[in-house]
Amino acid sequence: MWRRINSAARKGTGPGRGDPSAERSGARQAVIAVSNVSKAYAAGFKALKNVNLDIRRGEIFALLGPNGAGKTTLISIVCGIVNATEGNVLVDGHDIVADYRAARQLIGLVPQELTTDAFESVWATVSFSRGLFGKSANPAHIEKVLKDLSLWDKKDSKVMTLSGGMKRRLLIAKALSHEPNILFLDEPTAGVDVNLRRDMWQLVRSLREAGVTIILTTHYIDEAEEMADRIGVISKGEIILVEDKIELMQKLGKKHLTLQLQHPLVELPAALAAYDLQLANGGTELTYTYDTQSERTGIVPLLDRLSDAGIVFKDLQTTQSSLEDIFVSLVKDAP
């Protein structure tokens, strides 16, 4: 159904644009290249500002950003729904404006909201979507898509009778009807239950294994942390970071050492003022935050200072910053 590609295309690190190793490797070539794209509206509002972004073939790329950051606008431009004010977009070498039909055939889009005939059946709706892309009828493919999405027993049901979760599955079925090589998922699990979220995660992984490139926008940071190969962060219409997920968490993530104290403290001794320490739980916990990238974490001298001050701890544990912590910090610090 979809082309299977070298798994190396999904394992790259570092930013997509300007990575020499990526340029040397055909498996890492950009399937989507966004160059100097801006979008301004008549009222003067700039939704996107000089965006440059490469999406690698076969990866799961998560685009994160607060409400109004420009995520949906960027996706709409790449999919040819909205025209950019400046810049250009190539989809597997096809210009999205000059060669719209060829570029758009490669893309499946799962929007945030369902816009389809409520009185049509599920089967007819998905089959019609395939026909819109000039694809000949393929009942076997439609059947497979509906079965993969647990919609097969609803194939004859009218769209209006579906639950919210089933309608979300239908959106994905419509996007996959013409066998695209690239799939955009715009907030795919917003408002759905936990079980459906997990089912969709599994579906995304299986599509990636079949060679489909996935671009995901989400407000659920754990979703990106669970599935993405690379993370992009957009804020106020600008891409502020593109990074391999693991490298991002190692580079920007901080660790926390939490000490369970034998006796509670009312306040920190002056001798410990140089350390990034926080008292919690009524003074029974002492948390030290440190940078994992530093040559010295400061843990050993901290423990020595605690001993000198007569502070005894009965247990300790370390935790790593989550992707959500990093995201919040990046957006807060963005100009």
C-alpha cells in the first residue's frame, strides 16, 4: 500500500535544515521543504514570519506551539489550502503552487473538525474522498483502512450517527483513502477518550513503519514525547527550535535530585545559598536542580555542605525534566 523505506530515514538527529550529514544521506532527504514562508492578513496580522523547515522522509515530526502560534496556518499552506504571502513550499520536489495537483496527491490531511455530508454512509464518504484525488475505485483498500480504524462494522452507518470518537477515526480514513505518502494530523486526539488516543498512537506507528511521513500538531505534550522522532516549536508565527527529541531532552532537560530529610527545615542555611535548592512538603523535602550537560553537577559538594550543616537525609531520588517542562520554558522565553 505505501512504500517501505530504509529505517535510517527515521533515526536522524539534529535540525533538518543545514545538517550536512542529512544532505549527504539520501535516506534523510527532506520530503517537505518550507523556505522563507510568511503569511500576513489584510488587517496587518502576521500569522507566520519567515518560516524555514525541512521534514525528513519517513519520520514522525511533532509541531508544538500554544494557541494562535501558527501551527494550523503552516499546515494549511503546505497542503495548498491557504496561500503564503511570501516564500515557497516543495512537497517531494513539487511546488505546492506551480505543481499543486502532484504535490497535493502526496498529502493526506486530518483536520481538527469533520466537514462532510452527515447523511452519507461511512463507506461512501471515504470512497468519495479517494475519487477527489483522481484515484480509481479500490474497494479492497477502503476495506483495509476501515478495518484498521475499527470502522468496518460502521461502514453502512450514516456519518451523523457516529460518536465523536468514530467521527475522528473517519477523518483519518478519509485522509488515508488515496494512499498518501505524507500525513498531517492536526490535533488528532483532541477531545477523544484514552483508549482511542492509544489506538491512534498505534495507527501512527504502523503508518510510519509502512513508510508514511507523519506531521503531528498537538496540545498533548505526552503525545509528542511518546511518538515523535523530532520536535519543532513554533511561537508567535516563528519556528524557535527544531531538534531530535532525545537530543532536545538531553540538551535542555534538567535533572532534579530530591532528598527526603530526617528532620524538617524551616529555612535553608546561608551556607547553601549558592545552590539551586527548593524546600517542599513542609520542609521535609529538599530539591536540587542541576544541568546534565555541565561538566560538574555539583551534587558531591552539595552533599558535603549538607553534612557540614548537620542536615541528614533518609532517602533520595532523581527525576528528569519532561518535554512539557522544556516546551513551557521555550515558549515563555521566546521574544
